[in-house]
Amino acid sequence: MWFKNLQLYRFTKSFELDAETLGRQLGEHSFVPCGSQDTTRSGWVPPLGRHGSEFVHATSGYLMVCCKRQDKLLPAAVVNEALEEKVLQIEEREARKLPAKQRRSLKDEVIFSLLPKAFARSSLQYAYISPRDNLLVVDAASSKRAEELIDDLRTALGSLSVIPLASKNQPIEIMTQWVNSAQPAPGFELGEECELRDNADISCLIRCKNQNLAAAEIVSHLKTGMHVSKLALNWQQRVEFLLDEKLAIKRLRFSDLVQEQADEIEADDVATRFDVDFSIMALELSGFFEALVGAFGGADLTQTASSNTPA
């Protein structure tokens, strides 16, 4: 249950639903498996899976939710092979070359006929709402996956006023200063990984791993017109992570100290273990978010979004 990648969204209006109301609304949009002709479906499931029945797991003021997605698997090679067989049959029967427009239409028919036989793959996407931090925290490696969950949440609730978290100061400028001076903000330490991009051509990049980021060669790249677009950091020896220029957090890892804190609390069943881990993780991240946003000058509150504006 410990989150690995974080996409952060700020509420532009206070989130005021309690766990019971939120759970009832999510339950009205619960997950239903793909039908024979569906390519994908998504809906809400209890975060505890078979160990629970509630659509919201609430602890210490935090609200955990879980979205289940199911996709039909139709490999392109399978579709193309079936399509070519159909095309060949028609061309031989009618003694003519099939035009591109008709081929495209025929491809849709082939996909339609194959869907009932396709395998279905399911995945779970977790997120939690932190009213005290005014944040929606999604465990996703990409903004695309996070936005899929947000779209489902918006559908269930009717409206959801969130936008990607942004800071007053540009992350690339601050991260570049940190590496250039080898001195990040108080409480943070440089890791051993970063990504450098050219100011004039962002497609030009250098990835550094297992490197001393204070080394002269890295500082030299910055002096010749490059900036830091990703940076490995450590916060108070409790949280290790890779930060990108949009404040997305990758490869999040909690230190042994935090893990031991959770392990010290006895849990007799899966539900209790989940509750303990979630509570400790969310409380730890709350302090981390405050420090992180503060290191970049605070949250940019000038950006607003309507409840129907995609995040």
C-alpha cells in the first residue's frame, strides 16, 4: 500500500465531503467488468479489496480511495493478421484492390469480432485526499494515469476543483541552484542522480546516475547553459525520491526508520495493518509536502480552475 510515485493536485475549493458521503457517491459508480464489446472500463472498489466493503478508507483525517480499471488486450499483430485474411478473401472474391478507406472500416469490424475473445487485464489505482494539506495525492508514475483517476472521481462526484500543484518559484531554477551550490534547502540532501537539459534545446539531455552531484564536471555543464530537470533528493533521512520539473515525485522510498515505526505497531489483521501503514505514510508525507513546497517558495495560489476543468 505504500505509495511509490506521486502526482500532486491542489484543491482550488475546499474539499468538504465526509467519508460516508464520499463513499456513497463512489459506490454508485462501482467497478463493473468489461462486457463482450467493451475495450475498457473503470470504476471504484474498496481500498481494502476483499478485506473490506467501504469505498473510502478514512484514518487520521485522510481519505483513501481506489479505482479499478480493466482493459481488453488485443495485440496489434493479432488484429493485423485477422485483417489481412479478411482483405485477401475480399480481394480474391471481387478481383480488385481494396481501397484504404474500406480497409479502415474493415479493421473496425475485425476488432469488433475479436473483442469477445480478448483477454482482460485489470489494474488498481490508489489515491488519497488530504483536506488538511488541501491536496489530492495520486499514486501514479504519469500524469496521464493520474488524470484518468481524476476523471472518474469527477464523474462520481459531479465536480472536482483540482489543478496540478505548482510552486511560486520554477523548480528547474531552484534545482539548478541547489546542484550548482551543492546546497539544497534546509532538511534536504542531494542524492546521486540528476538529469540535465540544454536551455536552448531541451531534447539535448545528460543523465547522471551514481554520481557525486557536486563534482566539477556537472557544475561545468550548468555553466555552459544546461539546467537540472530531475533531481534525486533525501528529506531528513526519512524520504528518498526523484523530483522532476513539474513537482512530480518518482521512486519514492521511505527510510527504514519510517518502516520500523509502522512495524512496531501490532496489527492482527489485514485491515488494521492497512490502517496503520496508511496513517503513518500520510502523516509522514504531510510534513514532507510542507517542506517541499516551502523549499520552492510556497504553492502558487494564483492559478484557479473551475470544477469541470480537466486537471
